[in-house]
Amino acid sequence: MVVSTTELKVQDILENVSLIRDQKIAKLKLLEEDARGLQRAGSESAMVDDDGWYADLRIIEKALKKLGQGSRPEGASSL
């Protein structure tokens, strides 16, 4: 099974016992912001396919939900 870099980062954040919940959420939100930026850039380019950005974003959103933090609204207006 192939694991993305984002998935490894998320796993490291969730498993880091030195971080409190709010710190984990803050780090995940930064990753989410980066993933949304890549997704937005990909959607604006006619030459670029998905390239896994949607999957990365889903991984981050799932981790945020695990910590009791909802994610942003979906759709074009959220990009």
C-alpha cells in the first residue's frame, strides 16, 4: 500500500504525545490550507489532473473530525 507524504504528516501529528489537542488541530489546519491551495491551483490549470490532492484533503479532514473539529464547507466557493 502506498502512503502519501500528507498521510505520514497527519499520522505524525496525531501520534505526537507532546502536542495537546489544540496544537494538533492547528497543525492539521495548516496542512489543510496547503492542501486546499494545491487543489485550487490544480483546478485552475487545464494541464494538471487531480494528482491525489483530493485524497490528501480527505485524509486531513478525517483527522480533524477525529479530533472533534469540523472541516470547511466543500464546493467551488470553498476553494
